[in-house]
Amino acid sequence: MPMPIVMDRVSESDLENINKFMELALHQAKCAFDNLEVPIGCVLVEDGEVIATGFNRTSETRNATRHAEMEAIDTLLEKWQKCSLSKSQVAQKFSNCILYVTCEPCIMCAMALSILGQKKVLPNFDISN
């Protein structure tokens, strides 16, 4: 299963990046809220750059699997399949990414992330601000 980042091992500069990327995930959650969805959003980051975003689209699509994480995953899988990456290359790329998400992934999303090789997940447990 993907492992949350342990906050006591994060430097001051890393904390600035965490805040920046979490703000982007919160913006995605606001997009979901504005579309009358459950307000959950995420961003996938590789080498300090956002490579995919997602927000819940379960009501819009009438598909209960369209969680924020699955939206971001599908964006990347489509992109990487067009580049003809193998399954092992996709797993390697996912293992180098950090997922910033506005709440802890559900079991469906956590399992999908694990199968794909995602190793780092940073959930925001306080989305009340």
C-alpha cells in the first residue's frame, strides 16, 4: 500500500513545496464542490512538477469509481500509453511520484495506487481551512 510521508522528516523547503502542492489539490477539491461533487481533489507530482490533477466526478459521470485519484491516474495512464511505456516503466514512474490529496484515499483508490507502484501519498487531514 502507498505510504504517507512522515512529517517529522520533512525539511523547511520541502514543507513549502508540500503547502504549494496541497493548495493545488485544494483548488481541485473546490472545482469538485463547484460541480456539486464531494469536494476531494488531488495532484500527482514528479520531480517537483504537477503531471496530473483530478477531482471527484462521480455525480457528473454517474460512475461511483470516478474519484479524484482515479481521474488523475487515468490521465497519466493515457499519456504514458501514448508514449508506449511498458507496465514496469509505468510502475517506475508512479513510484517516483508524490500524490497530494485532500483526504486519505479510500480502499479502492489506495489499492489502485498500490497496484500501479505509487509509493508516496500525502493526505491533508484538515481540509476545514
